[in-house]
Amino acid sequence: QEAAKYEKKVMVLDFVVPTPLGNSWGLGGTCVNVGCIPKKLMHQAALLGQALQDSRKYGWQFTEQVKHNWMTMTESVQNHIGSLNWGYRVSLREKNVTYENAYGEFVGPHTVKARNKRGVEKLYTAERFLIATGERPRYLGIPGDKEYCISSDDLFSLPYCPGKTLVVGASYVALECAGLLAGLGLHVTVMVRSILLRGFDQDIANKIGEYMEEHGISFIREFVPIKVEQIEKGTPGRLKVTARSTTGNQIIEGEYNTVLLAIGRDACTRKIGLDKVGVKINEKTGKIPVNDEEQTNVPYIYAVGDILQDKLELTPVAIQAGRLLVQRLYGGATNKCDYVNVPTTVFTPLEYGACGYSEETAVEKFGEENIEVYHSHFWPLEWTVPSRDNNKCYAKIICNIRDNERVIGFHVLGPSAGEITQGFAAAMKCGLTKEQLDSTIGIHPVCAEV
Amino acid sequence: MGWEEKQVRGYPEFVQTAQRYHGRPIFALFCGDKDAAGKSWCPDCVTAEPVVRKELHNMPDESVFIYCLVGDRTYWKDPNNEFRKNLKLTGVPTLLKYGTPQKLVEEECFKAELVRMLFTED
């Protein structure tokens, strides 16, 4: 859309290869269809369930037991997603961007072949190309995985309640899904191969794990599934999972209605003909290395988003990189995308917002003696009345002593962590120091004042 | 078989007609009432109607096109009228594909390309 503003002739090729179970979706990419949007809505559904429980202590009286209807929630979520898909179609059309629901692949210099779902092929040429094909969930490669397991691609439109669920993985996708399913009243177990939330501050990752465990989610640590079999067909059916320990030869078995795989995502770069135009990719990970102007080794081909090597996999980062790229190419601008101090939030039952360095990475980069960590537990006022946990919420900032005690890491664990973190991210971009933070008077009573 | 048109006035008649054709693609154009001379109180509806009519042949076979007059201006301005409350309409003219989130509102209905997209979208 940005390029169209500069009167360039633009075409978008978007195609969703169906999941092993046959699921597909509309225009908008992962975030809109099977990522951030449905995830946050379902996380909200789970939070509302908790709020209903809390409300009794605040004086709301209702005698019925409150139950959750999976189909009602899924229908509302999918409806919203549908309106977003449609909104994008209208938006592209209004800005004169040609859209084809077709699978694009390079067949030669400056040439792409587009195949639609009916198998009809067309060729297109262009001056420049932007690849933003994203990633798809990885499967385990064990017997029964593609036939019986689901991934996040299937979860948010599942036409039946998943029931007793085993989540395999310890990524933020795994923990967020486990958290929201448990929050909706389902029995959830998480099978973890080694550590939780690799790449995130481990001190906080462990607190998140503890909180989830104390709130009814079982964790099976240091095991990996080796086989999934179907005991009974159904919606949901019954599955038997066999797993082996990573530290010995111990084998365990478990029965679940649904197995959700969330062990990582692989870049969609292997089947789009990059070899035909000479674009180099990292053979091992499939990711595309680019320079700081998002250009691949082929000058007329650019890339943004999750497929980039060594860059953060976040929707707003991809959007920003894409917009700035176009402004540089056609608007004469020079701004490059700033990948430093990008704030993120993990929407586990206890939300985690972060910006900047984790404690481990800060110590590694600056040395333990140059780092000062300030931290505190806090008890949200809203949690006092319903007697919810009083020592689980936590905030920590990491400062670089050598640089005026500049805040280089911000971490908060508690309700509305995302909302809190956004403001502090802006402050960090301005070079926030501990002294400035201390001299900012807090808003009371809110969690962020800590 | 092609497509057919049904003209209705008011909310209950609209719902009844839509339900009768359940199972077939249903497209609906909502406009303000017309006076004795056949002119609507809603100027945008006057502009949109011919544009929409010109694209009707793009609707899939078996489609039903419901042309619905919502009421007079006073009724429409009431924030609690049934079209606003139940169908979530925010303005007239509105052209929508019944049972989906796909719709075009006000000036969007003037654009033949968008109307065509609504009628032919999978």
C-alpha cells in the first residue's frame, strides 16, 4: 500500500498452503489469521473467565456455574478475522494494488509464476520484488504427527472444543496457547524438551512457568514425544502419546483429546524458486540474510519479516521495515529500520512485557560489574480483594553503570504488561536513565508506578 | 438459473426474505425510502443504486439480490433502529453479502470495482 502511494504499479501474491488437516485462511498473513489477533482475543476470553471468578468477591452475585462455549468464542473470533480479511481486500483495491490469491515462485530474472488454487498459472515481471512469505509451524517428524496433531494454524478455527490437551513445546506460542486453553477451563499439560522461552530472560521465564504450574497446568520436563497414535476418532478424538526422556531411556505414555505442536516455525523460502534468481539463503535455517536496507544479495529483490536472518520475528517490525523500505526506494527518505529496543509482550496467563536486554545477555555483553539490576515484586491493587497471589507480579530494570545508569533492559510480569511496556519503550528510545526514571512521579494506584 | 431480485421494506420483511432463501448467496442493498417521484431522501443512495445494478450480472448463479428500503430519515437517524442494532449497519447505502463480514458502506458503493469484488469474492 505504501508503494502505491508513490504511484508505483504494485501486485500482491498471497496464497496459503493448507495445513496437513486442510485448514486455510484469507488475506492478512499469520498475525491476522492464526497469530496475534485470534491469540489475543482468546487470551482475553480466558482473562474474562478469571474476572468472573474474581467478581464474586467484589459483590457480584450469580448462582449459576459459569461455563465456556468454545464454538461461540471461535465463531466471534473468526468473524472478526473475516472482517479484517475483507478490509484488506477493499483497502488494496482502493489504492489500486492488484491482488492475486496465487502461489508465487521465481522462474527467472525479474519473473514470477503465480499458480492459483485451481492450478491456473500466469507469469508476471516486475522491476523489484519484496519477499515476505513468513513461516509455518514445524512438525516433529514422528509417526502420527501430521495425521493427528494440530498446530497454531489449526487451533484458532478448530470446529470443536479441543478438550484435554497436550501442548508440545516451550516457545511463547506454546505457553500462550497452554495458558489460554487452561484459562477456558480445559485440562492442559505442557511437554518441554529443555528450557522455557529460549531467548527470553530466564529468571522471568521460570517465574512464568511456576505461575502456570501453580494454576493448574502440568509440565512434563525433559521429554520429547516419539509417537502419536489414535485410540478413537472423534471431535475431539482420543490420542495416545508416547514420549522418551532426554536424559535417560525412560518411556512414558499419556492419553489426550488433542495434541498441539508448538516447537518452532520454519521460513517459507525453500519452494519459491530463490535458486532460480540466485538469492542466497541460510541452508540450515531457511532464513534470508539482508543488509541494513533489507536488500538480499540480488539487488532488485528485498525481504522483510520473519524470514530475515537474525532479526526479531514480530509483526510491527515487519510492517515498519516494509514501510521504511518503500519510503527509501520511492520517497527519497533515508531512515532505516531500528531493530534495537523493540518492545514485546508474551500473553501468558501472567503477562510479560520486555524491552531491551535480558539479564543474561546484559551480563554477557557488558560484564557483571557494569550492570545494576533493580527489581521488585508487587501486588496489583485489583488482586487484593479476590485474594489472588500476592508475590507473583514482578518488575525489573537493568542499567548500564558505565553509561550514566542508562536503562538497557525493562521487564515487567503482571496484568496489562503490554500496555505498560509500550510507554517505557519510547522512554528507552530517548535514552532513559535510572535517575530520570526515579524522578518520574508514579501514577497511583496502578501497577506501572512500581 | 442466474439470479433474482426481491424488493422489501423494513426490517421484519427483510429478515423474513433472507431466511426464506437460506442456503443461497444473498446480497442486500439498503437504501433510504423513496418519495412518490421515486427519489430517495439519501443522496448517496441515489448515486450508488445505478452503480450496483450495473454489476448485478457478476453475482454467482442462484444468488438472491434483496433491495431493501430501510425507512424514512427520522427512523434511520434513531440510533436504536433495528437495522443498526441487529445488522450492525452504520450508514446508507450499505451493500453486503448476508451472513459474512463482507460489506461496502457509503462512498465505497460508488466504486464499480469494489462492488464487483464483493459479488465475485470467494
